Amino acid sequence: MDLNRIFNMLARMVMRSAVKTGVDHAARGGEPDSEMTPDERARARSLKDMAAKAQRVARLGRRFMK
């Protein structure tokens, strides 16, 4: 395996983690779980689920557009 492929793999892993963290932060509105009401937690959970569905749809779209 050459160095370029290893670098690309690591860069994708870091970006995937960063995007996942950003989506989670945006869904929570920047608040920690301990400061959220149960309604806000439920809303954050539903937003996180919607984001996961959108990522799956985008992945399928990329697969079929090849």
C-alpha cells in the first residue's frame, strides 16, 4: 500500500468523525445533555436520526449515480 492511499484513508476517517461530531453538536443546539430538558433530548435524538437517514440517502444516491 502506498503512502498516498494511507493518507487518503486517514483523512477520510478524520473527516467522517468531524462531520459526525458536528451533526451531533448541531442537533443538541450546543447544549450538554445534562442541561437539556427531556423534550429537548427527544428533539435532539430525532434530529440526529434524520441526519443519519440523510447521510444514508446521500450514500445511496452516490452509489446509483456512478
